[in-house]
Amino acid sequence: MKLKLLLALGAGLLLATAARAVDMESLPEFADRFECAHCHTNRLKEFRRKRALRLVEPQPERELPTGRQNEVSTPAMCFSCHDGYVMDSRSLWQADSHAHPLGMAPSAKIRRPEVDGEPVFPMNEDGRMYCGSCHSPHNHEAATKAAPDFMRVDLKTGDLCLACHTDKVTVLRTDHVPRSSRRKRRPADFTSKGPCARCHIAHNAQGPLLWRREPGPGNTTVNTLCNSCHEGDVKPSQHPPDVVAWSAALRSALVDDSGAPMPVFDAHASQSETGAIGCPTCHNPHQQRPDGAPDYHPGKFLRRAESAGLLCADCHGPSGLRRYQFFHSATTRKGRHQ
């Protein structure tokens, strides 16, 4: 009888302790799974002691400053698991790796969002990006409850990328964010990747610009990226294929206007002052219709509203249309130059 009473009292104490732990700790990641011990091995002994509640008590001293960022999310801390012991992420640090840059300050084009005065994506003490800018091992540090484990913001909604890259938010209203995967050459899971991750991936990309898919054929680097999906589509085949020394200065000498810029690209598929003409020279993959174009505009991702029927004139000026009519067009040449 005495033994049964002791067992009952012990069970009651355990239940009370468990209830107290739930009441004291509102963070679900710590509530009942003791995930702290996966990283904090010094806490393992606490499981054998009566003061088990220390596992969930706030302990700011754990986040020791290292001179650059808190110990909780230094690259060294991340690579204690990601060196191949749990997951092999060492390729992210290779010189030729296609991955989101680390150790650099955000450019002036980047918007850094805040919630309640705190940055959603913190930089280290030097103001540079590091693993902890996008990732956090502590779920309660996420900006939204919908964020998956180890992420500060959800990736599949596009919020992770578009929160900083606000100039690309127009992609949400384009055919590059379709509701189905019926288009040929699209992978079966194309629609499940989110608006940005359909084409881009932050780590272990297949090409420049964090390109997710294997690049296709093309005479310039930037065209190989487009052709990873658009190979076989209608192309401006009558345009000289190897225009590799074009620039805004050359264009302004032929065309005097203030329309949207028509960029050229270097060997890394990045916009350049002087470079090659490619698909994105005329098309903006992140915007279906140009600014100011009406809803009935055909779209086609053209950078300029007037380009639909006057594409040549965008670079070669109005006189280029006449030159095309007499020298380029196969139909008119056949009738005029027998």
C-alpha cells in the first residue's frame, strides 16, 4: 500500500512538473522533444537531474559574442554538422560554387525589412551576410509562424527572396508563376517550388544567377539560362547571333529617347555597360507587361510597351525599319531585288 502511494505521488509530481514546463515555456520547439540536446550536448546531464526545467529557462549567456556575430549562428557552428557529419554542405564554400554570396554587405538596391524595429535578416557585427541572416536554429527567431524549421522566412511563398529583392516582386503577376506544370520542359514539381525557387536556388546552383536548372544551348551565357526551359521556342533567328560588343552608349547614338533601358550582359550573365545582346535585352523575365502598359497589351515580358511591332527601332532607331524593309526582310527582298 505504501509503495502504491509513493508511486502515485511520484506520478503526480511528474505530471505537475510537465505541466509547469509547458506553462513556463511558450516555445514549441522546446516543449516536449528536448531538441536543445541535439546541439547543446552539455545539457544532456540535465535529463538525469531533478532540475530538468533548466533546459527551457532563458540563458542569454549561451549567445557569446565572437567579435563578428553571436556564437549561436557562426559558420563554424553551422559546419559542426554541415561538414558531412549530418549534411555535407562544404561545396558552398568552394571558389567556383554557385551560391548566394556570404561575407559581403547588402548593396544599395537591397531592402532590409524590419519587424518591430528589428531586422528580419540580421547581419553580423561587420554589417555582412552570414549563415544566420537567412537561417536560425531557434524556431522562435523566425519572422513568421509559417516559416519552416531553420528558416527565418518561408521560401515557398517567395517572401524569403522578395523581402530584400523588392524590384523583382512583379514576377508574382507573370506567366513565370503558373498554376500548372502543363508547359513542356517544365519539371513535374515546377509549381511547388514557389515563385522564385522555380528558376533560382540559393545553394548548389547549376549556373550563374543562382540558376536551378541545367543551362541549355545558346551563343551567350545569359541565353543558356533562358533555354533551359525555352529551348525550341520561337527566337529572333534573323538577328546576328554574336553581337558581343554592344552598349547603352552605342544605342543612345542611334536612338534618342527616355524609355526603359535595354541591358547587355557579360560572360557571367550579369548586366554590364558593354556586353552581349541576349534574351533579357528585350525581355524582362520578372515583369509580364512594361510599366504603364494597359491590360490588353500582349505582354510577352517585353521591356518596352511599343516593342510589340517595332522591336528593331528600339535599338536601331526609326530608320532601322526602312533598312529592314529593303535589306533584311526576305519577303520584300524577293519582290524588289530579282
